[in-house]
Amino acid sequence: MFHICAYSALAAQNVETDLTPVTDTILPIFNGHFFPQDQPQLLFAAAMATSISRARIQTPTLNQITNPFIRGVMGGLVPTSPAQIANYGNNPLPLKAREEIISFGTQTGVGSLRTTVLLGLLFSQNPIAVGNQYTIRGTSTTAAVANVWTTLAITFQNQLPQGNYAVTGLQHQSANGQAARIIFLGGYYRPGSMSLAALTDYGHPLFRMGALGQWGTFRDNIMPNIEVLCNAADAAHEIYLDFQPL
């Protein structure tokens, strides 16, 4: 299972800024940074701001070698099209439990600009997604609050046949969307993906159709909940949930 978490703060021009964790109710925050209790691996990282130039992550252990820079970065308040990430999927970068994970961002625009970093933390290996995969569409008019995780009330376009299913991907679209993640009944960590600003945008293929294995399971009558991170208030959302029957 992996978990997507976010950092977001106003960064001054040409000042490397220690970004603030977005409270997500799952990962503890210590000394102003995420402080995982289980040992994670870095699966992916993404950074965005209107005039972003650099972003990096830091932990006490990484300090002994180097603090990885996130490349590429996305020049906008929301993910660009095509989306860019630092993809560690083939060889996740080991981090340590009970070590602060710090994210820094630098932007070159005049004044203070919103800067966001997304991290995908892998806590256990996901089974390979083998078998037929489908995509179901959902919509929501829930008013997302800027720069915090907001749970959506979703209407799915059709009902699934009785049975058990595994999620294998997620795509969220809203004009101000930055990321979305899934809340499974009885689950803990919340896997997710970067958002699309427009339905015609090209999202990163890492988050679709089993590229990251199975994200979690659900029953037909208990669909998973979705929460989103938006850089501004937004009440028009589309959800495309990839899944496979079990």
C-alpha cells in the first residue's frame, strides 16, 4: 500500500522555503514535518508553482549522501499537461521510520507564490494487477476548500455487479485540483494520484490501469471515498476509478 501526502506554503521569491505539511489525519507531524511511524520508501515525487525552479526532499539519513532534487518540476498552480514527476517506481528510495521528511521549494516569481510538493510513500508492496480492468466515472459538486484535503460526495454513473473489486488507478479532474486519494473502508494509508486541470490534459501513466499494482479493495455496495487537494475553492469534480473484479 502506498500513501500520497502533500506540502504547501507561500514561498518568497528566490528563497528556498521549508514547505508546510498539509494535515492528512494519517501521517503524524513532528517539528513541522511529516514523521512516519512505519518505514516508507519514496515511490514518486512532484512539485508545482507558477514560477518554480527547484524542489528537493531531505531526511537525516539522506543528509549522509545527498538530498534528492525533484525533477522535473511543473510551472503552474496545478499539474501541467503532460504531468511530470520524479518516478522511483522501479527502485523505490528507502527512507526511515521516525525521521522527519522535509520538502523544500524555490520559485523565481515576484512576491510570495503558492508552492506544492506531493510525495508517494510506499509502505508495503502492492500485488501486481492481473486480469481485466475497467474504469467507472463519478461526479461531485462538493465544495473543496483551498489547500486542505476535502472528502467528496460522489455519484457514480452506474452500479457494479455484486462482488469484490480492487482499485488499480485513479484520475481526478477539477480546474483547481492538485491531487486526489482514496479512503478505503477499514483501510489506513490513502493511495492517490495527481489531478488534471482539464479533461483533455495528459496525466502521468503511473497512476492508471495497474501500473502501481492494486491500491486496495472494496465491495460493490461500499464504494471507496475520494478526497481531493485543490489550490482554490472548487465544486466541479470528475472521478475516473480504474478497478478489476476479484
